[in-house]
Amino acid sequence: MTGLLHPDIPARASLLAESFAAARPFRHVVMDDFLEPEIIAALIAEFPSFRRENAVNEHGTVGRKAAVPRLAAIGPAYRELDRLLQHASFLQLIGHIAGIRNLVYDPDYVGGGTHENLDGQDLDVHVDFNFLPSLRLYRRLNLILFLNREWREDWGGCLALHKNPWNPGEDSVSSILPIANRAVLFETTEQSWHGFSRIALPADYSGSRKSIAVYYYTAAPPEQGAAPSHGTVYVPQPLPSRLRAGYTLRDEDIHELQDLWDRRTEQVHFLYRRELEFSEALDIIRNSRSFRLAHALTRPARAIKGILRRR
């Protein structure tokens, strides 16, 4: 089944593992010529067209990013890729590279699948959700495969791996050009901050930024650095560095500031809705018969604990 892979990938597995372990700002490895050229050409040819129903973002609005999960339903090449991504030998290979055993494939591609980002789209720096409730699995690895035959750094859209986006003065960034048949494997942790800058394509270029994202899990949490279950956490973009005392605002500056303001407002609304959902779930638990019974049974123990604390 690993025959879809370029033979250099399994042959260099130990060297890739060394690069993965030593990489900064967090553990990752870049693998060029990841698949055989024929399968990459077929994946590019079968890539799904941009459709509004696939571009609804987590705020409920239609954006400039379309995602299609369930790769096997897209076309023959994607069915072959889907078989590879879940095959035991492939799981063992990337597990060896990352030093993580017993990896589990997600057949629903929650948050993953094909990703297409149009001109003007960007992705705020973030860490991903760390737990998949439907399967009760812990997210451990991201695998991103790029499908862009042509891409230049000045077009934006490069995958950026950050050390500490909360403090730009302490941040360091590793930038990865999203060219076709380049795969990036990185560990999903509370420090794996990543995103990409706004795409600015030339006027004579009719393409978009295309990639495939696959996430892998384990039944057990990581031995170190495990955090309570959480959703994706975004870091709002800072103000443009050109905005300093004495600078005269232009129309494009006003548009950019309004966009930054709108995005922060959307994020606050999203967090508010998530807080309400969390509170509603807690109320259901508190009002359940099992919770009330457990609360009554543990009352004596809690009373004794309170007495001991006051001594």
C-alpha cells in the first residue's frame, strides 16, 4: 500500500525522524516528493471545485476557504490516497518518524480533507483542538500535503510555524512554501502554533492555495504536556507595524483596521456561544439524577474535608 509514496520516504524514515525531533519552533518535518508524481498529478486534476456550501466557516458565514472531508468520495485518486492514509504500514511509518505509537486514523476527517483558500484569504495563528469527542481520541499529529504546481513566497499563504505568537518580541517563525508534493508532518500540542499570511496572487494568476489535511490520534493522552479538552484557539492578528505616531491613514488602512475589528468581534461572539453551550451542558449534568445522587452520597466526606481545612 505504501507504493503510492515516493520510495525515498520510507527509505529515509530514520533521517526524517531525526529531523522531526530536532526541529524548531516545535517538532515537525518537511518531506518533498512525498507521493509518486502520477498520484500527485491525479489529485490535482480531481481536486473539487470551490462551492459555497463547503465554505461555511465556524462562525456560520460563507468565507473564502472551502473544505471537503471524506476524501474517498471525491474521486479515484482520492480513494487510493484515503486507503494509504489509513493503512497499518503507513500509520507505522509516520508513527516511527514522529515517535508516537498506536496512531489512529479518523475516517470522518473532522476539520480535515481538501482545503482550498482563495486570493485574499489568510489563517490566523492557532493551536488545534486536542480531543475528538465522537471517538474519544487525543489529537497527536497533523499531516498537510500541498497541491500547488506554482507558488512564490511573495504571494503569501506560506505555512508559518510560530514559537510564541502571544508575544511578537519573543516569537520566531519557520516559513514553509506550499508547493506541490511537499508534505509537512507536525506534532499537535499546546505549543504547535501555526497559520498563514494573507494570500495575494498576481492579477494574471487564476489559481488558489490547495492542500489536503489529515489528523491522527491516539487512545491515550500524550505522556507530557496533556491539557484539558479544548477547541481550536486563535491568536488575533496584531496591528500593522506601519501604524505609528504621525502616520497618515489611507483608505486601504481603514479597510484593514475594519477587517481586524470585525474578525475580533466574530471571535468574541464565537467564544460567547461556546461558553453558553458549555454552561448548558454543565446544567444538564448538575440536574441529572445521577449527579444529585453522587452529590448526596459524598456529602459526609465533603463535610469532613471542610472541618479538616478549618483546623
